[in-house]
Amino acid sequence: MDFPLPLPEHKKVAAFFLLPDCDIRCTFCISHSDFDVIDFDRAAAFIDRVAESSIESLVLGGGEPLLWPNGLEALAEHARSRGMISQLNTHGGGLLKRLDGLASVDRIILPIESVQPDVHDNLRRGLVGHHKMVMETIEELIARDRVLTFATVVTSENYKGVGEIAGWMAALEGRGARIHAWHLYNFLPEGRGGARKLAEHLAVSREEFLSACSTAKNAGLDCAVYRRDNMLRSSTVEFFWFEQGRLCMGGGELARSKSPG
């Protein structure tokens, strides 16, 4: 498989967008709507190629990867067969029904925007009771001893509650939950259009974002806590997607090539 640019040897993580479709509408969504729905053979060939590079971990995303119709379970198994760590970046809807077939997924990434259901659900819209569903899913994953990663998009609506999330996470760790990491993402006015329309309302100042991240990092959690200022400029993560049959890559290219929704 030919890549549009040489694979940078310092990148460790490939974020791979399988499809644009999603069945919820987050107010801050940074995803775009014009990616291809990738077929299995191209996805497997992509994994074969990046497995030969410095990339060690594959994040299967979208859109919502659980909606990908072309064999998610088999693709995760293929990634494992090539020695890669596989991660599933999902909003969690329908995950438990598929979990037995996703044994090859090493880490499951789930969103937690607030411990307060109304705050979380106002940011993650389109699935009634999303917060309740995520919490129930987390409990089942803990019971099954699955490795979890959490993601929080820091906005004006939830930055003051980051300490509450940290306390909740510490309680999970105290119960033996296997939490690999917590990523705190700075809100970016990119994506499907809703984020751009709400940018002024959702944006936090630099000081507010740094303060929220400092609260998380100083909470004494056992898991790694990452401050993600701008993932499109990440030094460790590379983004990949197909568009009109062409493989595209690069966070900077992603930001430049997409127009507002």
C-alpha cells in the first residue's frame, strides 16, 4: 500500500477512521462527514503496512467504529496478529452486545464528560441517557477485567467538574479497575459544524484548560493522565482515513483539507 507521505518514524499511534457515520451528535464533535466507509481488505492492508513502521498501537475510530459493517472483530484480530496494540474508541452504545467478539481489542476508550448526568448528556446528545449507559458499560467492563481508557473533552460546560471525574476514577482504581490512561482534550472548533456554531460558547481559556489538566494530574491517580492541547499536531499520534478511495494521513492535512459543515 502506497502512502501519500513517508511514515514518520517517531509516531507511535495510528488513529484510523473506519467510517464517518455516528448515531449520536456530540456538541464538540471534531469528526468530519466525508470519509470513505473502508472495506475490510483495504483496512487489513493498511494495518500490514503500518505494522512495519514505528507505530505500535492502532486506535479504531470514526465516526462510531461499532457501526462499521465490514468486520470489526476480524480487523481487531488481524491487528493483534501483526503484533499491534488495538484500541477501540467508542461512545459505548451497543458495545456490551459485541464484547464477546472483541477479545482481541486490548483497550476500550470510553467518554466521560462529567460525573453529573445532565452535564454529560448535554454534551453528548442523540442517545437518551448516554451517561447512564456509559456508567453501566464501565461496570460490566470492570467485572470482565477489561482494560479501560477514558476521554474527556474540556469545555466551558464541564471544566469545573474535572476534579469530580478524578475522584470518581480514583474510586474505580480503588476497586481494582484496570485503567490505562485518561486523556483530557482541549476543545477545538473543528468538525461536523455543530462545534463551529457553538465554538464561542464551548471554548475555554488557556488558563482554564491548563487548570483543569493540572487538577487531573495532581489527583494521585495510578493511570497515566495526558493533556491533549491539539491532537492534530500530536508528536506521537498520526491520523489516517480514506477519501474517494485515496489514503490520507496527517493531522495537519486533516485540519487543512476539511471545510466547515
